[in-house]
Amino acid sequence: MGRRFSKRLLVAVLASSMAVSATFSANAAKNYSKSKNHTVASSVKVNATAAVNITESEGSLESANVEWSPVQGATSYNVYYKSAGAPDSSYQKIDDQLIRQYPTVFRADVLGLAAGNYIVKVAPVVNGSEVTGEQAITQTLNVKANKREGFAFSSASTMKTGSGGYNDDGTVPQDAKILYITAGNVNTVTANVVTNAKGTVTSCTGLVNILAARQKGYDKSHLIIRMVGEVKASDITGLNDHTYIQLKGCYNLTFEGVGKDATAYGWGFLIRDARNLELRNVGVMLFGDDAISLDTDNENIWVHNNDLFYGAPGHDADQVKGDGSCDIKQSSNFVTVSYNHFHDSGKSSLCGMKDTQNYYVSYHHNWFDHSDSRHPRIRVGSVHVYNNYFDGNSKYGVGVTKGASAFVEANYFRNCQHPMLSSLQGTDIFEDPEGSFSGEDGGMIKAYNNKIEGATRLVYANQDPVQFDAYLATTRNEAVPSSYKTVAGGNTYNNFDTSDVMYKYQPDAPEDVESNVTTYAGRVDGGDLIFKFTDADDASHVINPELQAKIQNYASTLVSDGSSVSK
């Protein structure tokens, strides 16, 4: 069984007669891809048989994908899907942009599927006509729903959802616009945007200009932006001074990567003044400032299933791996960060910066894979941290300051040196009276049902009612008494997790966290850059030179995008 319940080499080839006769070349040829605005040279192997040979197919989270060997003589392919129990007349054709060519295979990703069972069909096309006798279908593929939990989906929030451009069942709304972004068209893609209160529609060219027009806030229709392949900072005209794409003032928007290799290389995402925005399935490498920055007045934001790698080195000593991987600050409220894979991040997630008022954030099912600190580092707010896999973290797990309240529930801490810290007390001052990570007034942690192995030190309030790191609850709904206060600031736990602001959720048992998180966190199939750390990396907070080399030398293997065969 594969990482995403894969079904390999399971295919039924339809044996109906050929609708079109075609002559197939017996020789492999060197092909030069001409995909819209860019040309890529590649050597493509071809299959000696005429029929489509599906090499892999799988259902995933609200999507499915299929890979097949090239068919000699085919000039393009059509890909269809239907519910497993539906008649063949219900097949729906996917967008051509979801079909891509790689050196030895073609791949198609079917997006926007509700949970259920599906069948995908691949048909070769010769000079505009389908060769129906050579098409192939997958066996039944099981598609699962994304877990829409956390504060982004709280009924107490304004939008009550963080599904962005999608419906809450994962399907595409009828009014949705879909844009496909590649390295070749990122500056030439066009879209119509409502740009004033009178409903004037303006035609905008280039991703940056389209987003700038949406920033005005008059166009709140559902928008889905799908990025295909690797897009470098040098490909994009109009990034800001910190090499950000700015998702500012946007409503009802999803920015997602297609497949396992959608990569933002050398740039990151700035989200500001946004409502109901989803960011998913993107790899971010060598970003200039933060990989993902939720900066100022956001609400109902869902950041999930991304791969976050090293950023470009910053000026400070603690920025050799880049700055923040996913920072949430300055009145960003009702946010969910889930199923992301943090690859040896130095500073994983700052939560709260200049905030003075309470806010609500959830972190669940993230893989903190040998990342050093800030999982998250919280100021002021109310934060639920559950079902995360803390995997070999050299500094600390969850840190709270300035009166923050964190409910840390059903996580698995494996060789995380200091699982929980409150500023200027307990473990934070055990070796240094000035504190190890903040120097600010302390915050309160309520801990319940966590699995902890290999920690250096963790002190609960029932062991030391003054110099404690966290209050250990015996039930999920237990209220923390106000008699427990931080040493610095005299702050108490606000018991947000037992109030009406909480959402419905069903946590996994901590014993299941490692398996569930490592199966689903990050991009589809775990992404196209997979690196496995060793136990020797658990205590190290320096850059891993092997991982760094892989990131610096990363290059997409995409030959062409679109259904046509590269020649």
C-alpha cells in the first residue's frame, strides 16, 4: 500500500475496435517541448505497444491521479472521470492543463472531487480523434475528504469556512473561475475582475495584476488559482521587495499546486486583509522572507498540505535556514494550519507579533520534521495544538508568552528536547535565569493526552505548582483553575477550549499520529523532493548539507503542460 492508498498497475484495457487507424513509429525520438510560452528539451521514451498502459493510479484527498506510459503515434490525450457506480455516459473530461508530460510518463490529476469512489479513463488522441480502442480505465479509486477542522471553520467566525474557492465538500462552485499558472504564462494569463462598486469588469493580464485588481474587494466570486510545475521568482514580474506574491484583500480564493511537483522557488506568499482564503499543495523553497506570512487583519484562512523547505539566509544569526516558515501575526484570526510538512525549518511558526487582543488559531496534523523551534511560538492568542507529529526537534515544541493560552492535545513528541515552554519559568529558566527563548511574560499551556518520548525536561503543575511548563489535565474538558498563574505577569489560562467558540473535531489517538501525519502531510504523494533524516539529526539545529544541496540543485522534471505530446 502506497503513501496515498495507491493502486499500482491496476488497469482494465478496453478491447473495443479502434475508431481511428493510425501509423505508430517504432523509434524513440528526442523531443522539444513547446508548452505555450516556453521550450524545454527532453528525451522521452515511448511504449512499444499501441494501447494505453497505466502504470499507477490512486485516490487522494479530494483528488485522484493517474500515470501512463507514452503511446507511440499519439498526439495528445483526453482524460475523463466518473463516479464508480455511474454509467459510462456520465464521464466528465478534465481540463487539458491538468495533463502533464514527464520524461518517461504522462500524468493527470483530477481535482475538485467530493469524497467517494471514482474511475478515471485515459484515451489517446491522434490528429484530433480519440483512439477509443486503445483507451484504458483505472480500477476503483477511493477519494477521501480533507479534514475541515480548526478555527478556520468555526461557527463563531465571520465566514464560517476556510475552503476558499471551493465548496466545503471539495467540489468547485458553479460561479468559480479557474486560472492555471505556469512558468511560461504567469505574466500573460488573463482574467476579468470586477473593479468598482458599479460592477465594472476589467480585463487584467498577469497573475500579479489579477491579484492587485481583486485586492480592491469588489470581486468576491470564487477564484481557484492552480499552479503547474515549478515557478521561479525570476519568472514573475511584480513580486514585492520581499519576493512575495501578495494575496491581499482577497475573498473566497484558493491558491493550490497541481500534483506533487508544484513549487514556488525563491518566493513566498503574503496574505493580508483576506477572508476565506485557502493555500494548499505547494512546495516553497529558498523564499526571501517568510515562506507564508499571514500579516494583518485576516480571517478564515486555511493553510494546509504544503511542503516548507529552507529559505534564503537572513541577516540575523537565527535566520541561516531562512526566516519564518508560516508566520501568523497582527490580527489574523480564525486560522487553521494543518497537514503541512516542515522540513528542518529553523523557525517554524510565529503566532502573534504586535497583537494586543485575543485571536484563535488551530494547528493540527502538521509534521514538524526535525524543525528546531516555534511549533508554534505564541503571543497573546488562544491556540489549539493537536495531533501534530513533533519529530526530532532540537530546541522546543510549543512556546507561550504574553498571556497566551494553548491547549496542547493528543500530539506525539518524539525526541523533542523541550516539548512545552512558558516564558521565564520552569524549564525556560532551568539553565539560564534570563530564559532561553523569549524574555517576555509567560503564557499558559493546558496539556492533555500527549505521547512524549525522549524529552530532556518537562514539568507539570502537579509536580511543581509554581515553576511548571504546563498544566496536565486529566480530561479534555477540564477547566484550568485560576489559581495557576505564570511567574512573570501573573497570567492565567482562559479556558477557551471549553467555551462556545470551539468547533467540532475528533482528535486521533496519539498512538496513531505518526502514521496519519506522515501519510498525508505535505503535497500529494509526499512531493517530488523527499528527504529522510536519521536519528543523528534529532539534536542538531544546523543546516543539513545534503538537504541544502538538494534544494539548491532542485529542478522540475516537467517536460510540458497541457494534453498535447511534446515533439
